[in-house]
Amino acid sequence: MLIIDVKEAESIDRALKKYKKKFEQTQTVKQLRRRKHFTKPSVERRSEVLKAINKQLFISKNV
């Protein structure tokens, strides 16, 4: 549950902006999408390794 501190003089728009920012930081939607389908641990690990390889290739090309 997200708790947002709102001051008396603060507008609703400002409170909504704080809420949206905090919601994005908690990555709730990203987590829900990830949990929607089960992926085997071996497949997750393989994708992590491929991401790391691609990141290293990208960094080495830009240097």
C-alpha cells in the first residue's frame, strides 16, 4: 500500500503527481506483468546472460 504525505495547502494535482511517481518507483505494474506467466529459472538465467552480453557489446562498440 502506498502512503502519500499531503500538506494542507497542497493541491490534488500535486498529490496525484507524487502518487504516480511513487507508483512507478515501486515497479508494481512491471512486477505484475512478470508474474503473469511462469518462466523456468533456466530461461530467466539465459535471458540475463544474453542481456549482459548485449550490454557489453554495446559498450565496447561505443568506446
